[in-house]
Amino acid sequence: MGQITKMSCIQLDEQDGLSALREEFVLPPEVIYLDGNSLGVLPKKTSLQMKTAIEKEWGQGLIRSWNQADWIHMPQRLGDKLAPLIGANEGEVIITDSTSINIFKVLVAALRLNATKNVIVTESANFPTDLYISESVITMMGCERRLIPEGESNIEKFIDDSVAVVLLTHINFKTGEIYDMERITQKAHMLGALVVWDLCHSVGAVPLHLSQHGVDFAVGCTYKFLNGGPGAPAFVYVKKSLLPSLQQPLTGWMGHAKPFNFDIDYQSAKDISQFLCGTPPILSYTAIDTSLDVFAKVDMHVVRDKSIKLTQLFIDLMEQECADYQFQLITPKDANSRGSMVSFTHPEGYPIIQALIANGVIGDFRAPNILRFGIAPLYLRYVDIWNTVQYLKKIMETSEWNHPKFKTREAVT
Ligand SMILES: *Cc1c(COP(=O)(O)O)cnc(C)c1O
């Protein structure tokens, strides 16, 4: 590989078939946003659509809008709109609650379904909420949890015929490593276990084929790569054949077969609506609606192709420009095992990220020492990666990071 220059990055942008999509988003000038895997950016159409929902549907329509604007079916309708992004069929996805709450619902439902077994397999390197929720679920259900140690590459080794459920995150939130969903799902099924995939860092970043791989359950956020807005409700996917026999534990009235009969006894809906609990936050759904419109215009294979090129450029440029500064790449070098992020460890990770943010480059820090850069191909340019690495180089060269103002930790890192 020859020397990479700013000019060669600009040329890549000129040849980029996705470059026009940048226009769909509000991107503050002077900011390079590498945190779209934590909180996605604002799509331009979202403000107007929310204004309409607030002023017309809520302000004028009032309670009539549950029917007239079809608010009542937004969780199912937007679930169907999201389904193609994860390779699911109509009626298999619903938007509701948070990922944390959905993990609880699917874990308990899966354990009840696979009641002759009592082990949950998950991994210490999982996202904390997956660990914390599964911890509570095993206490509640009188089950056991088998934790795969951090750094263990043979996941399948931990699955045997005592396992009821395997709960894994498809793309690791710190390293960006991708698990082989098809292979692990197959192995679990062979031994009679159900699988739950957490897709928070996958949806909107890589093509997914849940139905094709026979996945039982999946959950994921809409506020990361999907740009649904801060705290936007999450999704649940359930394989259609499982739906009639499930018992979802949070039996709120919205998951009832006939909520407006106001029956005394709970009768679960038999379709994906059984994963609803309470009244859906309609304004947040409105934002998800417009953010999914942008994805309807793209082929996820094209997005993935650009994502790989951007992450590769980042890795190559760090080697070319910042080799002197102790950054250790923790993201897989093999593009097929790498999600849409690039992470490095550095002993001074926190102040370095703070100095970068002060320069307008927004990445994030994950304890204890990880600098994490999310790569959202819908709006990032190759030249943004070039500029990011140049800022990083400047911060290291001048020891700008070593200023006391960059060393105080805020509540959200
Ligand atoms: C971001 C993330 C979550 C977040 O869950 P919330 O309930 O939305 O806070 C869960 N799992 C993974 C893997 C994540 O990356």
C-alpha cells in the first residue's frame, strides 16, 4: 500500500455512491461525528414530522389520533418497517420499551419455553445491561448463568445440552468484534438451546439475516446507527413459529389480545403485539419513522462496503500517522470480523478523547482505557477520517491532551 494522502481521501469521497445521503442529516459545521454508534444524528425531516405530530395530531386531533393518525399501530407498523434491515418477516418485529426491558422479556419467555433446561450462557465481555438483566433473571427463575470469560474465542465450547438460552451481543460494544451468528445459532439449536442476539451495534451498520439463520429472538436499539433519537424505543424480534407458545412476563394491558375489552384476566395476544407492555410513547415513534425512511433508500450491502473501507482507512492512517504514540488497535484487523467502529487503547485515553472533542472530533471513551470511534457510513466522509487522524496526531505531538481541563470526568463518558 502506498502513502495515503488527503487528496486520495477526497477522491474516494468523489467516487462514493452514498455521498448524497449526507444531505439527509443535520450535521453541525466544524464537527466530525464519530459517535453515531452511541447516539445517532438528527435526520433533517424529523423536526418537521415531529412538529406535525405534536401540533396537528396531538394539539388538534387529541385522543382521536389514536385511531385517526393510527398511533395505536405504530409499534407494529414501525416494526415491519425495520424488519428488512434485520432480515425478518412481517409480523416478527415490534418497537417497544428499551433494549434492557426487552432483554428481560425475551429471556424469561425463552426460559419458560425451554423449561427442561436451566442454564443461560452469556459472556463477561457483554454490554453491562445484558449482564445485569440476566443476573436478575436467573435469581428470579432459579436458573444458573454460565459466563464466557473475556478474551475466549471459542464461544461454542460453552454451549451444551443443559443450556436453555444463549444471550450474546452480535457486535461487541468495545472492540467491534463480530460473532458468527449463523454458526453459533446452529450449534445452539443442535443442542436444544434457544438464542437471543443483541443487535444494538449491528442494526443499521451491517446486513443481517435473522430468518435465514433461524434466530429465535433478537433485541436492539433504534437510537444508535438508526438515528431514532435519544432514548427512542427499542425493537424485539421473535421467530414467527415461536409466537403462539410464548409467555411474556411483563403482562401489561397493551400486550393483551383485546386491550379495550378491559377484561379482568390477562389473555396474551398471540402475535408480536404480546411484547407490548404499556402505552407507547408516540412522539418518539414519530422520530423513528423518519429515521427509517432514510434506510429505506439504501442497500445495507453498499453501506457495509463503505463501512469496511472507512474503518480500514482509519486503521491504515493510524499506522501511517500515529505509530509513535502508543495506540493499540483492539478492533479486529480482519474486515469480516469487524463491525462499524474502530477502537484503540491508550493509557491516557480519557484526556485524549476530551482534547479531540475540544477540537470538534466527537468520539467516546469506554473505561478503563478505550478510545472508541463509531463509523456511520450514511454521513461520514473519507476526508473526515483523514482529518480525525490529523487532529489526533496534533494532540499527541503538542501534548495538548495533558492539560488539566481534559482530566475531569463527567457523568457520561
Ligand atoms: C447500547 C446498548 C444497550 C442499551 O440498552 P438500553 O436499554 O437502551 O439502555 C444494550 N445492549 C447493547 C449491546 C448496547 O450496545
